[in-house]
Amino acid sequence: MHELSIARSVIRSVLNEMDRRRLSSVKKIHLRIGPWSGVMADAVQFNFEVLRIDTPLRDAQLIIEEPPPQGHCPQCSHTFPIQTMSLVCPQCGCESVRLQGGDELEIASLETGE
């Protein structure tokens, strides 16, 4: 049920940013949730829809981006999306690939009506 607190935190953060920048409205909130973050994107979306009703964000749209995790090869410097459980560089076959991302949980951007 931590998705409820995440949705609440997103709303609080956006409202704070609106105050800080003196914005009268926000049309879209872009939220990045990585597949390894342990957060269910659809549950955050549902809770946001319920919680936004009595706030200045009642007309705002939450757009959730789910970026794929990336692998980075230290041998050939190739960066690539991880699409399987195999952590082998598709370019050179190196097996010492480092993981990058996949655990994101962040507000990426806001779109305002101003």
C-alpha cells in the first residue's frame, strides 16, 4: 500500500513546486518509475486520480514513464537496454556488464498552462 503514500508525496511535491514558482496550474506531471523500483505504476496512477480531486491538481494528468534498465559494458563502452535476464554485452560478448537504472522513482518534469 506504499503506492498511496507515493501518490500523496507526488502531489505534495508538485504543490510545493507550484508555490515556489508561483504557478497557477499544472497540466501534466511526468513520473518515472523503473521496473526494479518495487512500485506498481498502476496503483500510483489510481491513487493519484483519487487524491487529486480536492487539490489544485484536480485537472492535472499523471503520465507515468517506465524506462527500461540499461546495461553498460566496461570493455567496449556500449550502453544498451536490458531486455532479458542475460547480462552479456550484445556488442562484444563481455560478461562484466554494469547495471544502470531500472530503480528510478522521480518526478521527471511538469507541464504548466503558463
